[in-house]
Amino acid sequence: MANDFTRRQVLNLGVAGLVAATAALALPRGAWALDVGQARGLIDEVVGEVNRVINSGASEAAMLVQFEALFVRYADVPVIARSVLGPAGRSASAGQMSAYSQAFQGYMSRKYGRRFREFIGGRIEVVDARPVKSYFEVVSTAFLKGSAPFDVRWQVSDKSGRLLFFNIIIEGVNMLASERTEVGAILDQQGGDIDRLIAVLQQT
Amino acid sequence: MLSNLKSGAGFRLPRLAMTAILLAFLAGCATSPSPQGISDPYEARNRQIHNFNKSVDTNIVRPSAFGYGAAAPGPIREGIQNFALNLGLPANILNMVLQGRPGPAVESTARLLVNTTVGLGGLLDPATSMGLAEDPTGFGETLHVWGMAEGNYVELPLVGPSNDRDVLGLVMDIALDPLRFALPTAEANTSTAIQILAGLGRRYRYSETIDSILYESADSYAQARLLYLQNRRYELGQTVETGDFVDPYEDPYGQ
């Protein structure tokens, strides 16, 4: 239990903290700090753009087009699409994969974009960013009208050559995992046929 | 942990409750390790219950919630919700004590006092703006703190997604609720009615999210199961930094 520390454990933690702090001071102000700042900046930018679209007063159809453009600009769509499809992607041709990725991008923008009303009058604030393993996690808090503030985490990577987000985790609920379940279920219903999956995603 | 046992023994618990508590102690006293993945051996039965729950929602709960949403203005619905949360506070405080968390127990007690008096019997929630926000808990969390693992996924009739541990927690929450011992029958029935209205209010308020899961997913059972398990583990602080992390760059075709 977190609050059952013995005195020795507390002491050990203190020593570990001191060592870590010294190590951090001894190291040159390196790439990590800069990248954390960039990852945070990326999400600040995404949040700002999304707020701008929501408050623009444009029609829903126009907003959905703008959300799709933002998704393409700030998220690693091909990697998200491939990861969501999972092993089924192995047997797909290059043409099918690119058609699927395109359909997935529109499906995601419409699915999440349609929920924009819940964000009217609300805001998302970036509170923290840190390196985790091979990526960065940007922690934000969403303040929506009529609900208690909740936790939204953005996973950001530069492995594509650019800094892009590849996952969003809302109160522990992982978008990649959720979409794997959803796209997997559609694929099952379509008898494992990727072309039929693409057609369903285009209409959803 | 001994302090838990002592404070727990201060209440006159039914024999069933004492047995369950002792069993939980036998299960071990360390918080259960972070679970990963999905354990769903009851899937066939769970899916039947899910279909039943969905039809109850379609035919009764959803229309009632929209009727309630249309009939009662926002501030009234909010008052009912506050009142229901206030009624749940004695049980929360009891669980916080059983979890060995005196700080939150004291804060929730202050919340109960403020909202019951200044908040007009719980209709208003001035405590939140004083920094005493709602901190939901239950016996399911108590069992988690005592080391019981979540077990298998369970979908309960009318209640919805749960797990083995939270099913036991729910039974215990009903058995142990201090209000049951404090309130005469008529008031207890009113309290149940308030809880039902508050439930309809939440179904109304979160209708976009709930509708998208139940009616717009390709497999609403699998989607509800995933969301519940992830969110429940998050609530209990079993964060998924290592376990459920999906790295699309490491293994783009993997599962």
C-alpha cells in the first residue's frame, strides 16, 4: 500500500531522489528536455486548433472536414491505422493498405469530430509532459461544462521523422485499444474481407 | 492493516459481512498487482445478459432518461444528483476507513457535514468549491486495497459491466450501507427512488457516450468490456504504463 512506507523505505526513496537530482544536474541540459518541450508544444497546438474549429461557428460538415485535416497534420495516421488493423494487415496489398488508411482517417475524424458539441464552452489544459520509454506522454486535463475535470493523456513520438501523436488515453481508456476492438469486430462481421471493411469505414 | 480491523470491528456487522472481510484478509494484505488483458470465461452468459441489458435500455431506461431530462430542468437534475451523492457519503466514509485512508475519510466527513447543512440537506454541493470534491469509492475498492485481484469480467443484469471482485463489493456495499441501519423504511425507500432518478440523470447526461458504445459499436459487448476494465483499473491507480501499452512503432502488425 502506498501509504504504508516504513521509515527505511522513505529514507531509501530520499537517497534515490538525491542521487537522481545530482545526476540530472551533472548531465548537460540534453535533448530530452528540448523534446519534452516540443511534445508539449505539439499538444498545445492541437488543443488550440481544435478549440478554434469548435468555436468557429462553422457547420458540422465543415467542422468535420477541418478535424480531418488536423488529424492528418498532428497524428501519425498511417501508423495508427496499421496498428489498429493488426495482423490482418499482413495479407493486404499496398493498394488496400493505402485505401484502408484513407478510409480509417475519415472514419476517425467523423466519429470523434461528431462529439465536438460536448467541448463547446469547455477547455483542455496541458499540465505536464515527460519521456516514457521510447515516446513522450503529454498530460492534459479536460474541463467540460457540467462534468468534473478529467485526465487526457497524449502519446507522442518522433519515430516517423516528425513529432506526431499516436494515441490518446482518456481516464485510462486507450484509443488504440478501443479502435482495435471496433475495427476487429467490423472485419469479423465482413468475413475478414479488407475491401468490405474499407467500404464500411467509408460509410460510418 | 490491524488498524483497519479495529476500526471495522467498531461497527456491528452482519455475520456475512464479517466472513467476507476475513476472507479478504486471508487473500492477503497488499494491494493486488496490476492486471492486464481480459479474462472472460463467462463470455457466453455475459453476452446474453448484455443483450438483455441493451433491450432494457432501449425500451425502458433510455426513454425514461430522456423523459426525465426533458421534464426536469438542469438545476433540478443536478440537485437530485448531489442529493444522491450525499446519501452515498456515509458508505464511502466507512470504506475509506476500512481501506486505511483516514485523510480522505476525514475530508468526506467534512463534505457530508457541509453539504448536509449549508448545502440544504445535500441538494447543493458547496463542499466541492471549498476543495472537498467527491471522491467515489466502494467495497470493491476496499477489497482491492486488501489484496483481492479483480478476477473475471462479469456483466450484471441491470447493473452492467463489473468483475468478480466488484460483484462481491456491490453485495457488501448494499449489506453495509450505514443508511440502511439509520433510516426508517419510508426514508430508505425515498433514498432508493432518489438513486434511481440520479441514475436516469446520468444516463441522460452521458447519453452521447453511452449511445455510441451501445448502439454505434460493431460489437457493443466487447467495447463496453474494454472500456470498463481500462477505466476501472485507472480508477484504482493500476495505471497501464507497462501492461497495456500499445507501441504501434515497435510491432505495427502485432497484437
